[in-house]
Amino acid sequence: MKSSLDVCLSPELLHLYEVKERTVVVVDIFRATSCMVTALAHGAACIKPFADLEECLEAVKEGFETSGERNGQKVDGFDRGNSPFEYMGESIKGKKIAFTTTNGTQAIEKSKQAKNLVIGSFLNLKSVSNVIGELGDPVLIVCAGWKGRVNLEDTLFAGALAENLLDHFTLEDDAALAAINLYRSAKTDMEGFLKNSSHVKRLARLNVVKDISFCLTADQYQVVPILRSGLLVS
Amino acid sequence: MKSSLDVCLSPELLHLYEVKERTVVVVDIFRATSCMVTALAHGAACIKPFADLEECLEAVKEGFETSGERNGQKVDGFDRGNSPFEYMGESIKGKKIAFTTTNGTQAIEKSKQAKNLVIGSFLNLKSVSNVIGELGDPVLIVCAGWKGRVNLEDTLFAGALAENLLDHFTLEDDAALAAINLYRSAKTDMEGFLKNSSHVKRLARLNVVKDISFCLTADQYQVVPILRSGLLVS
């Protein structure tokens, strides 16, 4: 019998879904989970996600570098912001990263009870599809959204992942059907599809347009971050 | 300056939206708001929505007839269930209807603080579009969903209404963009589009297939139910 695949369009809806017996995929395309995948692909040792900013800063004492954003902008005093281009090259190798963001790390915190928690992004789409298929457990894709509201880019990723897994999982949740349909409408030109979305307009104002293109590029990396003892590792 | 139009895909997300200064359109296509529109179009005097089943039964003392469902099925002892075909003909004329349902009347209860609260369905799509345009206030479309989860049919209606109002309102909410896109994909064959949806499968099991076709038929009625002193009237 096939396992089920559901899509939770906002962390505010997570209490409506069973989590503990599932593989949960957390997604925050612009830009937290795209950064996490990039960092581990470029040799970071591990990422410790924090919902709370102060706790994230405390991790410096344990040898972590601080990373992330609030309201889309780098936090004063942090080592890195929330652009995937900050997580490449020699400087990231072997680093332990303490990471906090407006939406993505909040969604991880809320999903911690999952049987398996993995990190998804377009950058590792095929790899995350393969890992989920191999695990075989029921799947819940948790879209980080924006401050609780549904957003388009995370929904599109949920649709892309659902499409990849369609032959091996059952889709009975209307949100999953909506996501897959939106992805099919958008997939030939995702940047065009998203140009009126709230987050793309917000990022354009912050002048990080090249991040948008990169975060929408499929299969740049093979790494699939998975949560083990509170740390995301590959 | 144009007013904004947002879409709240589930009552569980309503706290994220401003309600008090807005025209709120509550929608529960299968079948609460479709029944309400049908009842008032066929001459019912008014509808009193109840979130609570016991309170709904109490309204009998005030001369109301009882109507509605729990989990898609008529409540024992109620005068009417939740099929629009029960709200037609001579028997509905002049009646005061006390109405409670699993999702629709809960969404109304949560939206009561709106500047104006109107009831939307495909059956009165054009009329509700016109009334909203005339009111001119910012709009929030509240989809009743199913027990808090997002559903396709209410999202499609939100998209249809948003499309009608596109020239006169600004759409900045990603949920509104998602809804309008889904509606455009579905509008030439909504029944086909919805055939795998959770609620259509549930209703098919309950053997109320003809309700589905009827509830998806646009512009059968001109009535626009509006909440005045706790009563929905036309």
C-alpha cells in the first residue's frame, strides 16, 4: 500500500496534521532552506537551527558561527545573512553554523517531533525526492510561508516534490492537489510566475534579485540535510 | 487608490488578517453558503448562523426551523440538512432558518467583527462581485475549508471572485494569487478539476453528487446574504 503525502501550507496549520510517524520536509525557498542546502553542499560541518534570536547568539560560546535574518535582512553582529552566496567557498568548510530566520527555522522548530526531518529546496529537489522515496514513510511537506501566511514559492516547491513522488505516494489532501496544480502552471517560467508574489517583491526591494534566480534552480546539489540530535547534517 | 483584496485559505489563518475595516466574504461551496444563498433566493425570511449545535436547537423556541449538518450529514431532529435542494420551493417561503454546519457557520462566527459580512457562492458570484465593488472597502475572502484544512472548492471560488474584481482591487496576498491561478486552470471544467478533491470524494460517498454540480453553477441567483444584527438577510 502506498504511503500518503500531505502538504501543510503554513506552520499555523501544522496542528491539523499528524507529524510523529512521518518524514517531514521543511521548505523555505526564499531563502533559509536554500542557504542550508548550499552550506552543507559546500562543506559546512553542521547547522543548528534556532527559532529564537538570543539563543542563536548564545551558540557562539559553543564554537558556532551565527547566520540568518529577521524580516529579510541580516542581523547586526551575525557572521552571515540569508543569501545562499554567503554559504559557498572555502570560508564555509568545516564550520558549525547557528541559524535563525523569520520563517524557516520557526517551521523547523514546530516540526521537530517528526520521525525524520529533512530540508528541501529546489537546489536539492531530485535528491530529496530520492531520500523520501527510500525512507518510504508517510510524508508531510511543511511550507514555512511568511509570518504564518501562505506563500507561492514554498507552495510551488511542495508541488514539484509532490509531482516527483506521485507514482509512489497517494495525494488525498486538497493542499497537495493545489500545490501540484500550481507547480504545473508555473514550472516552465517560475520567475515569471512569481514576479507578483509578495516575497519576490520584498526581496527585489532588498536588492537580492540574483538570490531569487539561484533559489529557483533545480538540482544544483545532491546533499539532503537531515535533523540528528538537534543538528542538521548531510 | 484601489482597495486591497486578500484571501484567507482557512479560518485557522484568520488571526493573521485585518478584519474590522473590511468586507468579509465567507465561502463554503459544499454546501453551507450555497444553501444559504438558495434559501434566501427562494424567499426565506432570514438565516441565523450558529457555530454551536445546541444553541442552534434552542432557536426553535424563537420560531426558527433548524438546518445544517455535522460531518456532511443531516443532524437528527433537524428540519433540513445541507443540500441546496432542501431550500427551494413553497416550504421555504417566509421561514426563519437556524443554521449550523461543520465548517461554514464556524467561519461566519470567526468573521463576525467584519465591517460587512456577506455570503458568497458560485450561485451568486456575479451579484456578490457587484456588491463588493459598490461597497468599495478592502476585501477579505474567508474560505471555510474542512475542519481547518484548506480545500480546493472554496479556493476556486476565491479565485473566481478575485478575477471578477481584478480591475478594481489590488491583489498583494500570495494566497489570492494562488487562488486566481487555480481558478484559471479549473474554470472550463470545475467538476473534472475537483474530482480527486477530498470533499467531492466525501460527498460522492454520501450520495449527493447532484449537489456538487448545482453548487458549481454560476449565477443562478441575484441575492447577496449580508449579516445584520446576527441575521443573514438579503
